[in-house]
Amino acid sequence: MDLSSGTIRVLEGTPGGPMRCGEASAAPGLLEGGRVIDPTAVGQALRQLIARSEITATRALVAASDAIASYRVLTFPKNTTDADIQAAIRSETNLGSDRMARRQFEVFAGRDSRTVFAAVWDRNQVQAIATAVRRAGLEPAAIDLKSLCVARVLTVDSCVFLDMTADPPEAVLVDERVPRLWHTFNVEASEDLALAIANGLKPLLASHRRSEDGGFGPNSPIMVRSDEALPTTLMKRLKQLTGRPVKAIEQPPRVDSAVRFGPYLTCLGLVMRRRG
């Protein structure tokens, strides 16, 4: 289930097989800024949506907004001990208070180095999400960040994922299927949209240029998710302004054709987690 925005989405199924899905707008005051405000009411809304969607699962994988966490991707020499990695993660991800919790896992197995995705989560939000899921009659099996889900299911390994369905718009820099940076920016209705997007992406792109080299490069595209297809003229201008290819997101492989892959992209990333 996807609780990362003001629209609640649920999906049940496996890659290559049939899928059931459903969505519903959250009532005002339930979800705000990617945060669960009223776990009991969110749970009731989830219970109704699950019944309406004829979903029969008893456990749930949940996608949460990147707004409730911050993360770093750290690379170490191959012979670095677990204790030294833990010490470096503690240094790089200061919790600040007991309201925060740290989680990490290794990526890029089999390489000549050790790379760790380390995140600091808002403990209260994790508890609120778990409470909402239990009030819906399900057991929360895992909670993932939206950016991790999206990175799994995109059809390119390295890109800028631009989510124009989010309010405000969100961008995630994905490098070798690992999210490196998450950023939001505002777009005013009266603004030149292409220019506003290009300016909004500048901090994201500038920050990554100062980090380690990886699969993300000058030809890595901007992959756009939007409720309606962006005009061709806008996408061409955005390409001119950023110097990068600009494309609409593509249907992931082995997805039931009955599922609108754009709105359910985050849920599909959770399905890939389960299968992986």
C-alpha cells in the first residue's frame, strides 16, 4: 500500500500474474505533507478501500513519503569491518533526538567495495503508519521509502525521477537503482513551467556532481510521472534547459495490463521488493 501522498493506493498481486488495485483520496486532516496525522481514520479508510478492492492479503508492505526520513549512500573499502561501517554511519547520520531511528542495508553485492544505504526515520511516523495498517486489519510486514520503491521499478538504472503528481513536485536522483537524493520544489501557476522545473532540479543535480562518480551521467534522462502527458513542446524545452533527455515513465515489465502503472508505480516497487 502507498501512503506517501494524499491519495491512498493498494495493490495485490505478483509480477507476471493478475493484480487487484484500488485508490481513494484521503479526507482532509488524515495525511498531510506525506505524514500520517490521524492513524485511526487512515486505518478506517484503508479498511474500506481494501474491502472495495477485494484484496485478501493479511500482511502489508507499505510505502512512506521521503518527507519522514533522510538518507545517505556511503561507500567503504571492501575490507572495512562491520563495526567500522556502523561507526561511520553513526557519524554521518546524527539522530539528533530519540524521536529518530536509524536503518541501513548494503547494496551492490559482489563489488570491490561495500556500499550502504543508511536512513534516519521519524520514529513517530513509523509507529503511526504501523498503527494505521493494523487498524485496517493487516499486519505491517515492512515500511519502505517511496524513492526506494520507484528506483526498483523504473525501466532505466540511472535517472532523475520527476513526480509532477506530487504536491509540491518531487524529484529523486537515482543512480544504479539506488536513490541518492530527494528534493521538492514549488511551481507557481503563473510561471514558465519548463523553466520552473529546470530551476527546481538545479540543487539536486548540483549536489550530485559533488559526490562520487557512478552510473548517473550527463545522458541519464529525466523520467516524468504526471497525471496527464506533458506537452511535447514543454518536454523539448526542458531538455534544452537541462541538457538531458526528458521522457515519460514507461510501463515496467510483467505488470498486469489492467493496472495503470503510473499511479501505482510506488505499489509496484513494493511488489518488486517482495519478489526480490
